[in-house]
Amino acid sequence: MVDKNSIAVITAIGLMIFLLFSGLSLASADKLFIVTNQKALDLAKDFISNLNNESIPLGIVMDQFEKVKKEQYIIVLGGSKGAGSVDDFVKQVLTQQEQQSGNQPGGKMFVKENVFTQGQVIIVFMGADEASAADARKNNRKTWWPYFAKWFDLDTSLPMVY
């Protein structure tokens, strides 16, 4: 016959196994990596806040870009020149012609797929400076939002307020 202590031990082991496996599935959830510099990040505070409000898991990378270049979902924020520039990373993602066309007032958005790995999507907001890159992000909401909605299974039944 099984006593109360044995039942408690078996229940505890079962609970630990359940928590371990549920934790593993949460740990492998997709994450959005944002490659940026401090100035661009400062200009994107509302953007970051809105992503957090949507419960999108974020990774902010301000140096050592090589460590995230094989991640599935990457956003690049920043001007093409200056201190803390994301220029070296952008040169690996965009063609020279794309870099030139994006290096202008008002900036430009680019969506690149399968750059470093299969199934990868990199969205680049670039401009002559961080403010131009921020303009590109703000002016292209209707283009980038569907990507986020698809990647993170977001509710799109309500109008997008940001």
C-alpha cells in the first residue's frame, strides 16, 4: 500500500518534470533581436514600449552584432554613420545600391530574407542619421506590422494605434 509520503514525492517529481518541460518550450520561443546604437534606441523608446506591450520578447544588441546575425528575426535601427554605427552590420545585409538609396533624409526600410540562415527575416530601418532611420520606421508601420503579427501571432482584429 502506498503511504502519503510516497504520494507526495511522486507528485513533486511529476510537477518538477512538468515545469521543466514547459520551461523548455517557453525558452525556445521566438525572439525579436534589435541591432541598434544608443542614439537610435533613444529615438525608438515608444516603439520598444509598444513591442513590450504586445509581449514580444526582445533582445537589444548594441555591439557584437556577429553574435546575433544568425537569429531568425532581426530589426536594424540606426543611421549609417557615426558613433556606435550599425554600418558594419548593414553592409553585410544590404547591397551597395540599397545602402546608397537608404542613406538619405527620410530614410528607407528594407526587408531581407535568408541573408545568413534559411527562414531568416531582417528588417532594416536606415537613413543618413538615426533620425532619418526613425522616420523610415514610423512611415512604414503598415509594412512592418504584418511581419510582427505573423511572427508573434498578434491579434490584428483591433486597429493598430502605433
